[in-house]
Amino acid sequence: MMMKQGIGRAGFTIIELMLFFAVSSVLTIIMLVGLDTALSQQKYKDSLTSLQTFIQMQYTNTANVENTRADAAACNSADAINLPAGDNAPRGMSECVVIGRYISTNTEATRVYAANVIAIKQSNAVSQKNDLDELKQYTFKSVDPGVTSTDDAFRVSREDINWSAGLVPSSQPGAAVSSDPAPFTMLIIRSPLSGSVTTYHLPKQAASFDELLAPSSVNTTTAQPLVLCVRPNVRNSLHIVEPARMGVRINAFATNQSAVEIPSEGEHVCDKS
């Protein structure tokens, strides 16, 4: 009598299936972490690039002035710059000049503002031989760019630093990146004497134009590059990305947009020396 041969059925044991799913899960997590890190790094670079572009644009606006002052705005020899209400000097025919751009941040250093600087030469002014002394013969007016203004004369523009990033102080090498805000103030001026463009800055919110143009400020801060260290605020579902120490650098006495750079990470511009 012949016996029937059993038919074997190939398959996976429960242990093999468990191993398969475990390995697949680990590989998926690794892939997601890598993707998440790459996205976070790109967001950080976007923050740097958008800040650089915004500041570069202010040099363009200084060189290529657009006068949006209303005809009814006052600007006269009595040193009055009363915007938006005032005399009836036609736009472009008053004694005022659009002399540059004023740049500042909010207290949290997460938003950057810029506005026109309008100036008039003081009635008792004496002509000077250098740009800085000549500027001190003028009365300046701008607006607090952080306050919404209906006056188009100042051409206020605002830029949130992308991806909830913010400006922070430089840190000691190897130390944790500070989360304290680091506001700053910049004044980009086209000299009425020579026509050259110069940048004045302070690593804080300046109280006045005089503070920016004071010899102590010019000699100690403006004569040095201004470095805006950017710290991202990116918290991911899988991990927290520790930012690189990078920022945007405005070279000393910058005259045009080419002086606004993003140094490489290897330059350690946001490490205290």
C-alpha cells in the first residue's frame, strides 16, 4: 500500500515576524530622525538668509530713494519735521531729504523693522569738512518702526525672523547657546556732504540718533563688525536640534549690501573670543 506524501507549507514563525517588524521600526525611526534633522537645518539656513536679504534691501533703499511723503507734510527751515500734518510744500520741493534707513528690533529680537530717516539741516548749521560732523548739523526724524503707522513717508517694513528664530548674544565656545534676546539698532546714512553711505550701529536698542552718532559709539562699536547671532527655536517631535553658532555679519563701516554676509560655521563668529 502506498502512503500519501504530506505537502509542506512554507511560512514565517511568530518570532521571525516579530524580528521583521522590530528591524523595520528601527529603520523607520532612523530615517525619520535624519529627515527631521535635515528639515530643521534647512529652516535654520532659511532664517539666516531671510535676515541677510532684509538688511541688504535697506542698503538698496538708501541708495535708491523713493520719496513717498505726502504733499501736506511739513518740512521747513524752522527745523520742523511734522509728519504727516503740516505745510503745503510739494513733495520733492521741501527742505527735507530722505537720508537713509533706520533699523531696529522688537524687545524679543524676533522681528526686524526698518523705516526711512528724514532730515533737515538746522537753521544755524555751519558747513563741515567731514561726514560725521556734517550729519550733526541736521535734525533727524523717523518713526518707531514697531508701531503701526499710517504715514507712508517713512516706508516702514517688517521682517519676522523665519521659523520662530531669534537673535541671541554670542556664547563661550563649548557653552550652551544663550536664549536671551539680543536686540540691535542700525542707521544707514547717505551723507549729504559726500554722498557716501556709512553704517552706524549699536548692539542694543538705541535711545536716540545722537547715541548712534556719538564719538564713543562710533569708535567702540561702529568701528567693529556687527554680528547678529541667530538661534532657531525648532522643537521637533523626535528630538531638539541644537543650533550651530552662526549669524549674519555686517562689516565695519559698511557702505553697500555686499558687506552683509553669512560667515561659514568654521569662522565661529558667534563664539566669544
